[in-house]
Amino acid sequence: MKKVLIDHLSILLSYNVIGDIQYRNRYNGFIGELDFKIYMYEERGNIMLDGGMFLPIKKGANSLDNPIYFTVSSDQPTDYLEVFHRFHSLDCKAMYFLRWDDRVDVENWERADVMGVNKNLLIPPITVYLFDPKTIQFEPTTLLEFLNEFTDIPRTLNDNVPEKVKLHFNELLDRFDLKLIQDLYVQRLIFDGMIGFRKQRGLPSDIDAILKKKDDNIILFEVKEKDLSKRPPVGFGMDIERIKSFKKIMAYTGMQVYYIVKQVADQSKREFISWRSINMTSFIGNIGEEAIEGGTGMRSASSSNPTKICPEEFFRKL
């Protein structure tokens, strides 16, 4: 069933990207995030909390402009109360926890054409909770109430990704265990399948992973798979809007943010070199005034993506 989930993940992504460049970028991001979770557990013994998504309901709005915040996870929602409590200070319109039931075998999941493209996708049992900031508790609600936060828009979905590209990334994902694939798939089922291009929304911004420490400190992680920049300052970059978002998150929530780079040799073979890490406060303090044009990410090739670089010397090796 792992291969079926990987195939269904490919369907979700191929109908929710502009083309194969964006498809590749998204998958490279997934692989970096999954490898980081494995590294943190196997090398450091840390069990991470699942990240979440800031998603404004207005078209063109920035990610922290009165967004809906939601987490999709098989964990107990009570493990996330403090995280949600702190994120509430960011003026979120509403906050949801969507818990999928990992006790039900994939073979027994329902199937439905959630995108309206004549593709039936696997759907696990999902229980939805709304965070109440007054009581700092999760209250039961419905998946429909969550989805109705976003306005439907008429949109024809098309698959513009070549089959050989899909096959390549399906093969790359096969090395991860079933639970990691399930986690990734259900998260994308909600974001790309049930919301996707058929809902009006602003610019999304996600938290890749969360670590609650014994001293009650909470660390947020931004994880990217990158090679070194090609011209001075030689280092690793982040787009300016993302930097602004993290500055606001740190200022309003008191949580630390760490930028984790899975350093690869180049953009083609992507051979792993090492894990690099920097506190976002240090990253921001060591970037220059000059911005360069970054990669396309999930944008079109003609879009602008101003990026600032922090020199490699400020990143430590994990």
C-alpha cells in the first residue's frame, strides 16, 4: 500500500503545480524534510511534532495576514496546545487540528474523487478540532466547517507533469517507511486535494517541524535542501518574505526558529554533503542589504523571488 500512497501523492501534486519545475521543487523539499525527521530521531533521539500551515483566506494576502492555521497529524491534539496557544498571538482567524487515525490500515481507508478530476484517492478517518484561545482547549468540529473557511472558486485542474518525472520521484520516495509516507500524503491530501487550486486563498507558509524541549522551550524548524550559492557571498539563502514572516513569528510567539539546510553538491545529482544549521536570529543578523534573484520555488519561471544570502561560515555542521 505504500506504493499506492506514493502514486496518489503524485496525483495530488501533479494537479496542483504549474509544471514539472515546481513539481520537482516541491518533491525535493519533501525529501529534505523527511530526511531531517529521520536524522533527528535516529541520531539525536528526538521525536518531532508535526508542523502546520498558515493559510490566509483572501487572494494575494501574505501568509500571516489573518490566516487560518492548521495542523494535520496522527498525534494527540493535546500535545499541541502550547504551540497553538502561542501561534494565536499572530492574529489567526481560526486554528484547526485535523487528526487522522493511524490505527486504521490503509487498505480500509475510503476512496473519493476529492479534486473532481476522475481520480479516486485514499482518505483516512479524520477528526477535526477547533482551537479555543479562551479555554486553551480543542473543541470537536467538522471537516466541512474547516473547508468552508475557504471560498470555492471555479477552476479547471490540469496535469502538466511528464510521467518520467513522476516515476523518478516515486522511486526516490520508496526508501522512506510507510508511516512517514502516510504523514506526508495526508497532509497533502488536505492542502492540495481538499483545498488546492479550487479554493480562494492567499500565500501559504508552513512550519516544517516542531520540537518541544524538556525545559518547555519550543523550537520551529525551516528545512531546505540546497547547494551553496554560486556567487559571493557564498552561503545559503532565504526569500525576503519568508525572512519577514519568521521575524514576526519569533517576536510574537517567543519561539525560536532554526534554519536547517540539507546541503547537496549540486542541483542535478543532489548528492548529500552534510546537515547545516543556524538560528534565525543569527541568520538575519548576518545577511547583507543586497538581495539576489532566487529560484522559482512554486512560482512561475517569470516571477520575481528576491532572496538574501547568509555566508556559509555562520552555519554550523550538525
